Amino acid sequence: MCKIKIIVLRYGHRPSRDKRVSTHLALVARAFGAHEAWFDTKDESLERRIAQVNEAFGGSFAVKTGVDLMSAIKEAKKEGFCVVHLTMYGIPLPQLIEEIRGKSKLLVLVGGPKVPRYFYEVADYNVSITNQPHSEVAALAVFLDWLYEGDEFNFKFEGGRIEIEPCVRGKKIRVLR
Amino acid sequence: MCKIKIIVLRYGHRPSRDKRVSTHLALVARAFGAHEAWFDTKDESLERRIAQVNEAFGGSFAVKTGVDLMSAIKEAKKEGFCVVHLTMYGIPLPQLIEEIRGKSKLLVLVGGPKVPRYFYEVADYNVSITNQPHSEVAALAVFLDWLYEGDEFNFKFEGGRIEIEPCVRGKKIRVLR
């Protein structure tokens, strides 16, 4: 499906307050071609929700929660991951995307207003999806859409139970098994 | 800033449960070049949050809450708005984007799993941003990014108090007044 290995790493997940935003973030990571999403706080209910989506719609996207982010980042750097931090303070995506497309492994840090200073320092690229405040969910989607040049519309997720059949009006769901 | 007049219309906003997702949605609409976002349920706190962003970062993006969506859609259709409904069940964006770019006024309906059947019927285009489940916030961002062909990175928001200066590492905020 995609040549680049991509792990999304979400800082500051609070299971009670962030339930919907974190679910959206994980689902965006999955739909737009990341392979894994890691969250700092343990959250079995988030893991279950994503497992249910895989079971229904296919693919092997993985969610890990309760991850020690600092160690994970260090480990990934050792393994040759390029670290991209999405932040409204960074350099606009159009100036960096060509360089980033040349990498084979990406660790994409997604935070929010309160990310530690360390994220800015450890990142190989601090990338802004416009310099306006908006949403980490949107930033991740636009980043991955640009990275894959729209190829997410062609992705296949194998092994699911159902599949949406695009239609002009209404809903068509194909049952596969 | 943009030739097409765009209003985003959000169905099913619940102020307590959806606070963050609806704020993200409004901020994405603003940052990616929509002119207004309308929500069905009255929510003064959401209106205030967006007004604060305008005050700080500029522009004249407008939020209306407590809007009767059905009447608003009918009125907009009379005024010549083309109605685009973002839904995972629709026709993939790449097949429709050229046609949609030719319109002068767009009403973009954003719902969720429980939108009324009426949305599918009233829409001139039911558009999917992939046929995988993910996030209405991401769907709106990718839709507007494609519509403007990435021009959101060049948008200027006039009259703000501060402005982000893109930088390689850390945060630079320029105070304008």
C-alpha cells in the first residue's frame, strides 16, 4: 500500500477528555496510510475501538497506548526514523514535502499547544499545515494526503468484513464475509 | 482570499460532548478558507472561542450557532449555492473536484454517522474523502485543501493582533498591535 513506513505518535492523550479527538486521530492515521499510532496514556477502550474498525473494514493498522514517548522517539531515531513534528509554528509543508517524501521511515509527532520543548528539538522537521490554529486531526490528514499525493483514495484494506461501495446518493455497504 | 463563497454547515452539534471536535471543525473551516460555519445547536461558548481566534489571528470568519439547518439549506439552494455533503458513502473526491471547483457558492454539509437521509437527497454532490471511516474534521480539511489546490498556505488573515513567523525550531510570534 505504501512505500514509507509511518508511525504517528500522539502526545498528551487524556482518555476521558480526548476520547473523540484521539479516536479521530487514530482513524485518520489508518485511513491515510500510516501503519501505527502510539499514544502516551494507556487506553484500552481506544485500542478496542480501532480493532473493531480493522475487523470491519480490514487492514492491519496498529494502535499502542501507554507508550513512553521519550524512549520511543529515541529508539526510533536509532532505527533511522526521520522525525516530523506537526506544529503551527513550523516551516510550511510545501517547502519541505519533497525532502520528506524521500525518507523511508517517518515518525510523525502530533501534539497540541502544550507539547514539550523537546519535540521541537528532537524533530528533523517542524512542519506547519498553515500557521493558523486549527486541529491536529486535520494537520495529520493534510500532511499524509500531501505525502501520498492523494494516493490514499486508492488504498486497499484487505481482510475486512464489509466495504463501502461509493454511490451518488445514500449508502451502499457490501458484505464480504 | 478566495473566489468561491463557502459556508460549512455542521449537523448534530452537542455542546457538552462535541466541544473539541466542533471547535476543531470551525477552526479548520476558518484556516482552510471557508467564510462561515453554521451549527444547529446554540452554543455561545463556541462562538466566543472562534471570536477570540479572529481577534488574535485576524480575518472575518463567522460562526453562527442555533441555526435551523433544514431552512438554511433550502434558503441557500434558492440563492444558488451548490450543496456538497461530505460522507464516507459518497463518490471519491478525485472524480468530482474539477466540477466542484467550477462553482461560485458552496454549502458544505458535514455530519457524522447519524445525518438525516435528507442530506444525501438534497446534496448536489455526496463526496467521500476515502471510503474508510475517519473524521469529519479531516474530511473538511482535505476537501478544502483540494478545492484550493493548497492555496490555504498563502492565505492572509488581516487585522489580527499576532502572527506566527514560521521557524525551523521553537516558536516565533510576531506582535502586530
